[in-house]
Amino acid sequence: MAKLKLRGKDLRHIGYPEGPVISVAITVMEQHYRHHSLEAALALLERILQEPAAYREEEHLGRIAEKLIVEPSTEIALREAPMDYAVYGKAFIDDGALRQMDNAMRLPVTAAGALMPDAHQGYGLPIGGVLAVRNAVIPYGVGVDIGCRMCLSILDIPQEQLEKNASMFKRELIAGTVFGAGAEWKPRLEDEVLENPLFGEIGLLKYLHGKAAAQLSTSGSGNHFVEWGWVDVADNWEVLPRGRYLGLLSHSGSRGLGAQIAGHYTKIAQELCPLPQAVRHLAWLDLVSEAGQEYWQAMNLAGDYASACHRQIHRRLIKAVGGQLMARVENHHNFAWKEMHNGEELIVHRKGATPAGAGVMGVIPGSMTAPGFIVRGRGEQASLHSAAHGAGRQMSRTKATQSFTGHLLSKILAEHKVKLIGGGLDEAPGAYKDIETVMAAQTALVDVIGKFYPKIVRMAESGEPRED
């Protein structure tokens, strides 16, 4: 039987804080629990994280527990029980995501929440979690890739040209995109977002301006993509008549700029807002504090930057294939908004959730072989005017890599007539929930206006480290 091998990111994924506890936990588990499977070891470590005091007296596990225990007098107390919240598609949401959402609903600043049908466990707030709080902002409630978004452009080129001239569309897609951690576009581009005065007013942003300029119009790793495909429009969209069109769809965020902002202000929040270890990543900043105001401004700038990246990519590719823009749908997730709910202004965090206010348009992607959905929000109050942001993972990246082979992925792509450039086994279609099932769980949240079918997909190369 293979010996247990743990990595720091395995522990961080289940909520372990940065610091000595990670190295202590790895050492204890690999020395004394080396015959545990990875899943069993992580389950045990998660139980210790949730109730460290219960393991304090144990010979080996007590060493981990001691590093997790914070004296009660230094912690902000949580509610005894979570507030009620709506859950969509609960039958196919993992227990870890539900537990994280329960914890978020115990924060003293929480006013309301909801969990979307694509939800899965993340850091602090689950992916697919929607959390409304009073007079505060939670950097990790927004997420690392601030302002990550979808952008769909529908062009005047007949859709059959995508098959007839596939080599040209593939060539321009490769030439017009750059993917991966630290990726830069050369030569550098000019864009009004880089002229934002905040780059000269906030120390961190001043330091990050060069990185932002270098990475403008690039895409990250992981599940980020740019792809050509078909768009089928139904009868109920006023912008375009019913029919099939050529579309360009992209998914990416604020690159290194957003990641650095998230990390910097999360550390400040954790210093100012000591919480129990299980919810440490949900530390908040008072919105009227200097740090809170700085983060709010930096977050909004990162959102504008992410939008500029999409705009530049789409401009370049549309020009390269000789098309004209007919319609565009763009929406973001991993963000916080000031919104009125039940007569009260709240800060609504959507970490991997799509804004779905009444009449608000959005795109909810499936996978590299499954269709994405063009939707219009219904303004459902129970979901805090939100919907899913995608199909949602049903396998971790590690499990997906172990479950699929290159041969199997190639077979799946061929069956769906999809050409993949880059990508890895961790993004195999089977790693995701069934998008049709996810959409069926949120009919009260959005109306479907059309579908996007991917045909030529560009992603980061397999094995790229994740920056965003």
C-alpha cells in the first residue's frame, strides 16, 4: 500500500490557515498515519480543524490541535446556530460546501445567504456561495480571482464558416490568446483601466501597476478559457432574432492583480478580525475603515481590469477573423455589490455565483463539451438575485487527473466534435456536474434565452501552476 503523501495545498483547501500548523500536520500524519488514504487523512484533519479541543490530549494529533487552538478571549464569537438560507440543488452539493455555508451563516455580520446548485467546497465561503452582510466586506468571500467573468460576443459571420474554415479560427485563437500563471502579452497594450488614479494613490496598487500592464488581455490557468462556438438564440431575446450564430466566449479574471489584492487584504482582515480557525478565511473588514475602503476601491478596480482583459481579447480575435459584433453578454462573479434587500443596504458577496436580478443578462457555462446557457435573471429574493456560475466541479483536480486518461479525453472530445488546444485531465468534462441538472435546479432563478455550444476551445497547457 502506498504511503501517505500530503501537500500544503491539500490542507489549505480544507481550510487550514497558513503557518506552522501545516508543516506540523503533514509531519504527524505522514509519520503516524502513513497508511491512511489521502481522503481518510484529510477527513481526519478536517475533524481536528472543526474541533481542535477534542483532540488536544491525544498523543500525536494533539500536536496539530495545539497549533489550531486560539484562546477564546481573542476570538470574535459566532452565532450558536447558522441562520436559515436557501439551497438550490442540495441533493448534489457536497457536505463540505454545506458545512462552509453553515459556518458563514454564523458570522455576526451576516444578514442573509444562499447556496447555488453548482456549489462545491472552496476556501472560507464555498464556491457557489452568496453571502449578504452588514457594513463589512470579506476579501475571501469575494475570492482570489476578483471579478472573474464571462464574456460572450455574437458575430455577423455565418456559423457554418466555423466548420468550413476551422483551421483559420484555430490559428487565430492560438495567435490571439496567452494563458497561464504569470503570462504576459507582448507588446504591452494601452487601456484606460491602466490610467485609473488608484494606481498612484494606494501603495499596493502602485506596486502592481507594472504586473497589470504586462498581463492585460491574457488569461489564467485552471478553468479559464477562450473558445469559438455556435450560439442558438430562442424566441424571447429582444436583441437578436431566433437562429444560430457564431460566438466567441471567454472566462477569466483579474490575473495577478486580483490575486495580490486578495492576499494582501485577507491578511489585514485576519489581523483585525480574529475568528475561530474553522472560519478564519471569512475575516472581514469594516467598510468604513481605511483598510475596508482601500479594499473596496481595489476590488472594483480589479473588476474593471478583468473586463478590460476580455474586451481586448475579443477585439483582437473579432478583427482577426473579419467579423462585426452583433451582441454581447458579460457578467462577473467573485465580487461584492452594495444592494438593497428587504429594505436594507447590504454587501452581497457572490463567490462563484452569477448576478440574476430581474432582467439582468448572464452566461452560465457547462464544460468544454457541454453547452453554456444565456440567461436572464428573474430577481428571486430567496437567492439574493443570484444563480449558478457554471456546472460546478464534482471531482477535485487530483481525482479528475486520476480518473481520466488522455485517450479517454480525446475520445470524448471527438464524440462532441470539439477541438481542444491546451487543457488538462483536471478539466475533463466528467470532472463537472451535469449542466442540464444544474439548470433544472434553478428554473426559479433565471430564464434561458439561448445556448452556446463550444467547438474550438483554448485553455492553459496541462500542468500549468494556478495563479488565480
